[in-house]
Amino acid sequence: MSWHEAWTGGQYSVVRAGGALVLMLHFAGRMTDAASFAGAVLAALAVAAAGLFAAGRADRVLALVLAAALAMSDHGLLGRTGIWYATFWLLGHATLPPAPFLSLDARARTDPGGEWRMPSYFPAAAWALFVGHHVFGSIAALSAGEWPIALVRLPLALAALAPSTMPAALAVSLGVELGAWFVAGHADAGVWLLHLLALQPAWFPPRENAGTETVFYDGTCALCHGATRFLLSEDREPARFRLAPLGSEAFQQRLRREQREELPDSVVVGTAAGHVLTQSRATAYILDRIGGLWRILAYVLELLPDSLTDSAYEIVARNRYRWFGRKSQACPILAGPLRARFDS
């Protein structure tokens, strides 16, 4: 799978939210350091715009607004180089298709994923900027006589040019930035943003399934309806999971009575190997087989003790109706072709 094909709307929305958080912190610092009341007000408006941008409300327009705000901003959390990187990202974002999944602007859409696709030029441009960061950094270090820095940066740029060593180059570069942060005590947040943009979901392909598997969910739970929309958006074709409500005929046929009686209050995954997974294990299993950035989250869940993750799951499950409400239909409202992925 190519770089741009591995991106889903939900994954990019996570990146957008992470970058927007950096912008919010930067402008919040400019607000407190402003020399005038007008400057503080403008910085506060930029913080609000970054918050809406993070949520995915009119994000392409706000990307241009934030780019203009950065052009008028002093250095702070974003240094001089970081402001350029953040501006590059915002201008590029304004050219992307609108309303990726997990955006507020996509909430009412019957097709969760919509027609959103990552253009091929965007991840390629982000990676070219990452290579350029180390090429020009090594040149600047040589000019300043800082040979140790040049001897680190130049090999990183060369390693980043080869597809097989790209992930290692990014990992080492991140380690170098962490080391510099610990030694110097400060870092340019724009460089962290550059590393986030250079991270490619294609490096974390979905774990292969032995066959199509089924996710059983609470058809009356609004949170579970949201989870099914997530799955329909992020589980790209060829789909790895089918869906069916708990208590449906498909559920009763797939699980024996004694299995159904022992189930906790949970989403249930029926695997191709005949296993039944629940709670955090089911969640990690789904994320692992969707792949991309979601697979990183699956790694994190698998590292944590089941007792901790299941306890957190149970708290949400007990309060899901109170916090998120109920649904009258067992299946969410979807575009026609997507309903073919549901079993009744």
C-alpha cells in the first residue's frame, strides 16, 4: 500500500488535532506575553481558531487564518524554524479534501468515511521537508564548525531517502530531538510537528486476518453506534470486519448459549479462529487489524495490564447510556452500500 492510500480520514484528524494543540499552546503563550491589550485579544482569537481547527469545524478556512496569524506571531513555543514548518502544514492542509472522519463537519454524513482520500503529494511533501530539515541542518552545522551535529544529521537525511530505512531515520531523528531537549532544556515544537507529519500509517500495516471476522455491538447504545461508524470509516476495503447487533440472529448462531451467558457488558469480537474477545482485548484486536496509526494505539493497550484497561472499559460501559444516550435503531443511519456489511 502506498503512503497516501494508507491514510484514512480518522488518522489524519488525529494528526490535525495534535498539530492544533501545538498551535493552541503557542498562541496561548503569545497571549500572556503580549505587549498590548490588542495583541492579547488577537492571540486569544487565534487560540479559539486553533480549537475549532482541532475539532474539524471549517478547518480549511481556519488553516489559512492560522497561517496568517503565525506570520504575525513572535517566536515562542514555535521557534523561527518551527513557524515555517507549521505554516507549510497549514497551507498544505487548506488544499486537502474537506471533512475527514472525526471532524465536526463530518458528523451528519451517512457515509462515515465519505469520499475523503489523502492526495499523494501531501505525505511526499512532508517527507521531503523532513529530509530538507536534516540536509540544511547539517550544512548549517558544518558552517558553524559543529562537526558532531553534522555527522548525525547528514546520515539521517541519506537514510530517509531509502524507503527501507525511512522509519528508522524518523525514529533516530526523534531520539536526537529528545536528547537535545534533555540537554538544552528547550525545543522547537515545530520540529516535533514535522516528525508527526512525516510519520506514515503505511509503516504499520494491518495484521492479517485468517478471514472476515464479526464485531457484535449494543444496538441501543449511541456510543456503540459511533464505534461502528469508526469501524466503517477506518476499516478500508477489503473490509476485515462485519458488524451485527448483540442479540441478533447472527450473534446467536455464532456464539453458544453458555458463551453468551458468560459475556461481560462489552463489544464482542468473534474471530476467524473461533475465539471470542471482549472489553479491552476486543478493542486492541480491532485496532491491530485496522492498522495504520491505530495499530500504535493497539500496541499501547497491549502493553498495559488487562486489569487496568478492563476497569476503564467497565466504567465507560456502565455509564454509556447516561453519558452518550440511546438509539432506537439497532443499526446507525448509513449509506446503502455500507449496510451490506451488517448481519441481522
